[in-house]
Amino acid sequence: MSAAKYSLAGFGEGFYNFAMRGRHVDQTSTYKRGTSREHVSAYDRDESPGRFLNGKDFGNPSWKRSFPHMLVATISSFLFGYHLGVVNETLESISMDLGFSGSTLAEGLVVSTCLGAAFVGSLFSGWITDGVGRRRAFQLCALPMVIGASLSATTRDLWGMLLGRLLVGIGMGIGPPVTALYVAEISPASVRGTFGSSTQIATCLGLMAALFIGLPSKEIVGWWRVCFWVSAIPGAMLAFFMEFCAESPHWLFKRGRSAEAEIEFERLLGGAHVKSAMSELTKSDRGDESDTVKFSELLYGRNFKVVFIGSALFALQQLSGINAVFYFSSTVFKSFGVPSDLANICVGIANLLGSVMAMILMDKLGRKVLLLWSFSGMVVSMGLQAIAASSFATGSGALYLSVGGMLLFVLTFALGAGPVPGLLLSEILPGRIRAKAMAVCMAVHWVINFFVGLFFLPLLEHIGAQVLYTIFGTFCFIAVIFVRKNVVETKGKTLQEIEVALIPSE
């Protein structure tokens, strides 16, 4: 069966491919048994760019082919946002129904169990993704989310809720790094930034969906159970539709399955671009990687620089105080007489607006520019917050400075500091270590996230809002300097071009 049969336009081709998968495997098994090194040498001998056919330049691949596959992947980001926000409006009702109302320890465990499990899930995400592939990793991410949400929806005691949140957290930890990797590896270079930013939008939509669905929980007894049941639907959709999506050609090639990588490139980019895509792939990744990546390789040697940049970006992202602002926003608004529901809606709209702006600008201005603008805007925002908390601002002036500063902070965060680190890591990390290094960097994200959430309120009580906001603003300023000195621009470049430029040869 020729590869051309797999170039059917539209997402519906996935169903055709699934139905024909057995025949495809049988008829191409001889071809697949050849090592990827043989295919590498073939591409090395043919130096003509794949996008030139019969003397015609076909330009950039169309985004329409890879768009449906990206759209399915963003369901994972939607679930991530939904489960982060699902207990915000429902925690009071949950505690009353399950008999732990008034216990701050139990309420804290319902929230923190999910975050702790996400840390564990992120640690193992790299090995899962490299071991079973990107598509299967998505399905393994969806499975504990569906089971955990169902368990939380049906439990009659605290322990059942904690077990459900534990399972959901594991899926939440696996999801973000897999999504970042998959979207980067299936996207044409010309729209990779736009597609990468769409995951942040999906997260925002998930947070807002959890907010709106949870609103009736205070009036309708047992409504919180509906909120958990609802999340099982997109989880099941992710597992089902991912069966018909393309596997990452980068992963297939690294596993020595070059024939399948070509077929997937044809599905994602079109037949005219297969040769150039495979040629680019051979420049940095020679396939048949029989040796496993050791953890020590991520901490020193030729890969240390990019792993350090990724970990530092995630650390600075969390040390900027974004999650403290999210957690504390309702309290700040309430102190000025603004209802918490309205406060959450305003924060959600600011977050969504910034994410949409990032999606539009990512492939026009570039990653580095957005990061610099974002962190600079966050410095200004924290300055406004600090002034509002000082004795210089009173009454309505303090209200406008505090609320305006908070919304500006969320907006500028979503413009760059939110979506760029995950996208940038998936671009600058070399293919051989990409999944495992991403797992390490995401683990740093979860650790800093946990400690910021743990120490925010005690620090607020002991040193005051003005000093605390000044500390957050200082970290944002450090981030501006770090980005200016260490981050390279990746706009419009293929993953292989970025790897060759960043990683020194052995």
C-alpha cells in the first residue's frame, strides 16, 4: 500500500487509517525492518530540498493538516485547567457533604494531594512518553483522570475523595509535558508558536469552565458531584480521538521506524514536504537510539545548558507569584467589596485575553520578545500592587491600583511567561533527551509551585503584602535579565535547526 493513500485531507482520514492499520502493518513490515541508518544515508545522498518538486517551491506546509491533531491534544490542557479549578467553588459543599467541614487540614489535603501527585506524574512523564509514544502517553494520561474524577464524583467519605484527587493529579502531571512535546513535534515551524499558545488558551477555558459549572454548587445539594462527572467526558474524548491522531514522526524515527515517520509526515505536512522534513530530521537525530538516557546526562555535559535554561524559566515563572495572585485574588477583591464570583470572572477574562494575544503574536514577534514584554509588565504590575499595599494609597486609589495591578499582572503573565516556557523547552531540548528533560523541568515547576502555595499566606502575615509583592517583582526583574542573556529566538526555525545551533557537537 503506497504512502499516498494516507494523505486524505481532513481529520476523518484518521478513521480510515485506523481501519486499515492491520493491512498497513503487514504490507510495510519488510520496509520497516530496515534500520533508520539506511534511510539516513539515503537522505544524506539526496541533497535536494524536499519542498522542491519538479522545480516548484511549495513554501511552508499548510497548518490545516496538523490542526485537528493539535486540537485533540489540547483537550489534555483543558482537563489540566478544569481540575485545577474544579474545587475552588465546590470545596465548601464537598466538605459539608463528606463530613470534614471546618477542618482546614482536610480541605488543604483535597487541594494539595492533586498537586503532589502531579509532581510524581511529571517525573515519570518522560519515561512514559519515550517508552510508549506520544499518542499512548495521552491515553495513559486520560485514564487516571477519568477514573479519578468518577471516584471523586461517587465517594461518600474523605478518603475516597483523596484517592480520586491522587489519580487525577497523576494524569495532570503527565499531561502538560506530553502536550508540549506532541504539539511542537507535529506542527509546521511557521505556526508552531501559534499552536503551542493554543494549549494555554485551552487551560484558561478549562479554568473558566470549572468556575461556571461550579457556580450552582452552593445552592444545589450534591451539584459538586456533577462537576466531577463532567470532567470525565473530555477525558474519555481525549483517549478515544487520540487513537486516530498521528504519532510524532520524531519519536517514530528515533525508534528506528522511518517508514512510519514518513507516512505521518505526509499526513501532517503533505507529500511535497516529506523529503525535506525527513532530511531535517536526519541532521540531528540518527535514529535507532539503543542506549538509554541517563539522568546524569541532564545535569552536566553538552545538555546541561538547555536543561538549566528550561528549569530556570519554570522556576522564575512560579517565583513571579502568579499562583499566589490566583489563590489570593478573591480575598483582595472581597476586601474592596467585590464579590468573589465577579473577581474570578475578571481574572479568567484577563487570563484568556492575554493567551489569545500570545497566540496571535507568538509567530510574529517571537518567543524572546514576548517573554521580555511579559516579565517587564509583571514587574510594573507588582509595583502597582506594592504601592496599593503601602500607606501612600488609600480609599479608591488603593482599590484601582490593587485590582488594576492584579488584572494587569494576569494579562501580562498570559502574554508570555505562561505559554512560552513550555513551548520553548519543547523547541530547544534535543530530540534524544527531549521527553525526559521536559519531565525534569516540569518537576521543578511543581516543586516551586508547591512551596509558593505553602509559604504565601504565612509570609503575607509576617512581612506584609508590600514586602511580599516587592519580592515577587524582584524575581520578575531577574527573569527579564535572565531571558535577555540566555534565551535564544526560535521563531520560524525547525526543531533540527534549533538543536544544531544550541547543542555543541561531541
